[in-house]
Amino acid sequence: MPASPNDPFASFADPTLTMQMLYDSDTFVVVHLVADAEQASSDAAPQMVRHGFEIVDKRHGKEVFLDGSWAELFEQRLKSWQDKAPTQEEIEATLEGYAQLAHTRIALH
């Protein structure tokens, strides 16, 4: 199920979490991961916050991690969805396209 009935990616706006589930359906899970970029002291040089998105295809037991320019493109898609709420079918179709990049099998630790 989406995180919210009206806005499936509403939780995307909360930057305080380092790992946040954005979407969970019968077929896909989307998690936003943000690396901690706290400054050790006021003299330390600012650090750029790195982030990425993990998309898990539950049907095939595979996952893909989007970072860099892929993450930026996916983030733009999420922001456009905040302006115009998509249907679940539109979300699933988009995630299906990204899932085709998945080559890593899910392994439980």
C-alpha cells in the first residue's frame, strides 16, 4: 500500500530520517536512503549529503539501488508526483521500468 492514500510519497518530505520507506505494495518496495552528513565541528568543511533509492521487485526477488544521476531523475519523478497524484497503476508501471535494471538478488542477512 502507498504510504498515504492521497499522496503515496508524502513521507518523502521528511529529511530527518536516514532510511525511509516511501512505498510498499504487493509487488514493489521503495526506500529512500540518506547518508549522515553531520559536521564534526564548526571548522569542518561542509559535506554534501548523498542519497539514493532502493527499489525492490518482490515478484522476482531482485533489487536495484539508484544513486547519482539516476537518484536525481527518480527524485524529480517523486516531486512531480507530489504535484499531480498518480494512480497506483502509474506508480507500478514506473517502478516496473526501473525494476528492469535490477540484477541483484535479495539476500537476507
